Amino acid sequence: MTTAAGPARYVELTVDAGEEAAEALTNFLWEQGAVGVVEEAQPGTPARLRAFFPSTAHSGALAARVEAYLEGLCALGLPAGARARLAPVTDTDWAAAWREHFRPLAVGRELLVAPPWDTPAVTGRVVLVIEPGRAFGTGHHGTTAGCLELLEALVAGGPPARALDLGTGSGILAIAAARLGIATVLACDSDPDAVAAAAANATRNGVGERVRVILADAATLAAEPAPLVLANLLAAAHRALAGCYARLVGPGGVLVLGGLLDGEADVVASTLADHGFRREAARSLEGWTSLALRHAALHPRA
């Protein structure tokens, strides 16, 4: 798939959906690996979802999965378009799409997430300036906002000295941790684009010396246990990484998990309980749950 500017690195999938189907479809698109989803709505017309995916040879299979999901929504009586439309996307198109839809957003009691081109000059909040780019994590998705709210509450009683951010994406959680008082944060991602975006965003927020971003897989990360570990991934990844979390979260430390559909939270919490984690808090936003779990010593079950 090519454009006049050369090979397209991303594809845009466009689909129409009624108001009731839009939320379910948005969640499904994130689960399929979207790196960005925006919703366009005009009075009297169905919502139009635009989702961006890395361009691969399997883009046609992606469209087929989305169309099968649309058929399922229609069978449930939720109106949705019958076809998913795919088109190549240039980096310029990607940036323009985000600039059109990404606006400052207040999160929790203290935080405000804003793009570089629309940053308020004066605010009583801690401002996180995030260039959306191609990496996941802008605070506008329920799972990221939920993690930010839990992080904010956890540091209110005094921030820990160190934190790890696994699968950092745009770096938003690592940057928020540093801006909220955590002295050093090690952030990792297996995607070079995400590592570059996170490092740039950390510098943009004045915490480049405190947030170290490295190219690494969470499953094989060699790091000392930390009192706080952040991981905004998907449910399957959390279950697979449960043993790694037990190694990376220090005794008595806290693990903050995002990327869970509401119906998945109890299953993931149960899996983590088998590795010594006790559920302490949760946030549910827009159909997504974020969890805070305390790492405690395992006790034999009766």
C-alpha cells in the first residue's frame, strides 16, 4: 500500500455506527490494536469512527473482523454500518486528524492533559503536555484517564522514590508520575516509535532527566523491584505478565493496571491474587476499568 509520498505506515479504518453501538465498537477497535480512535458526530447522522492501525499485509483481515463485529451489533438491534472502509494514511494525515480532535482535558483533581498547540497559559492544575503522535496514551481514553486518577490518589499521601512504566506508549503515565513528585521513573516499550515519542514528551514536560525511556519488552525487563509499577496494557497481556509483575513490584508496593474492559477486571484481579496482589482500588470510565493492587506476601489458602 503506497501513497504519493511513499509507503504508508498506517491505515485508517472508517466505520459508521449509531450512538448505542459507538462505545462498544470503539472498545473493539482498541482491542484490535488501534493506535488512535476518533469519533466524528453531526446532528441527525450516525457517528463516524476513524481508527488508525499500523499498515500490515493483514489489513484486509482486520476489516473482515470489524465487519463481523458490526454484523453482531446489528443482530443485537444496535444500528451500525455494514462495511469498514480502509485507506492508507500518511504521517501528515495522522497528525492532522489528531490536531483536529485532541483538546485540553482535565483529569482527576489535579491534572490537565493538553497538546503542544493548545496548552493553557494559566491553570491551577498540573499540566501534562502530550504530543499525540503515533503512540497510545493521550488521557482521552477511559483506560488512560483511570490510570491517571489512581496514580494521583496514590501519590497524594507522599510519592514513592521510584516507579516503572511498562508499555509506556506516549509516556503519559511516566511523565505524570514525575510531575506528581516521583523522583525517578524507568519507562519501557517494545515499539521504537513509542520510545521516541515518550522521550520527546518527557523533555517537553521538563522531566527528561527524571524519566528514562528504553526500548525493552516488559516480559524480559531487567530492573530492580520498584514501589510503584504502571502498566496500561490489555487483559491478555496482564495475565501473561502476572509473574513478571510479582518480580518487578517490591514488597508492599502498588501495581496500577489499565486496559481492562469492565467485564475483565475481576478475572485479571483473580489472576494477580495468585501472585500475591490484593485489590485496593478501581476506576471505571467509559466501559474500561483501571485497578490498583498491593503486592503482599502470599498466604496459604485454607
